[in-house]
Amino acid sequence: MAKTLQSLLKQIDQLQKQADALRSREKAEVVDRIKEAITHYDITADELFGESAPRARRARAATPKSAGKVRKPAAKKQGGVAKYTDGAGRTWSGVGKRPNWFKDAIAAGKQPEDLLISR
């Protein structure tokens, strides 16, 4: 029975999803066992990570979740100033990985200068 590429890719995708789900369950079980052992044996962060562990990491490990402290969400980073646009509202600062719309426009024969935002 000859398998097609599509059927193999579908099978790979299904197996990857199963593997990811299994790994996630196993990871949660391991974390629970570690937390239980830390509580049972009164293990401190210094004992677990050593004296050379970064201060924030030691404090986080030693502080139980029930401490009642609420963390503020991290402030959003400001994006760079837009340098390129496709005319349909999508922009790019010119820093980092090129967006697909930019690569598609270049592949279609446009030059980067054609996509510059005029100021």
C-alpha cells in the first residue's frame, strides 16, 4: 500500500500533537512532584539552586504561590517608527525579520524604495 506525502504529513501532525499533549501532562506531573518534595522536605531556594543563583530566581522559588503578592503586568514595549508600508495599513520599521507582506512585494518586483513611507 503506497502512502502519499499528504497522508504521511497528516500522520506526522497527529503524532506530534499526541507527543505534545503527553509531554505537557508529564511535565505537569513532574512539577507537582517537585513542589510536593520541596514542601515535604522544607527545601530552600539556596539549597535547591545554590548561593550563586540570581536573586530574583531564588526569591521566586522560595516564595509560595499563596503569598498573596500580585505582579503587575509588564509594560508593553513601544514599536519602532514605521518606515515601510504596503498601502493597506501594514507597516514595518525596517528592523528585525522582514514581514511576509514585504517579502511578497519584493518578490512581485517592487523595490524597497517603492514601499518607503513618504514624510
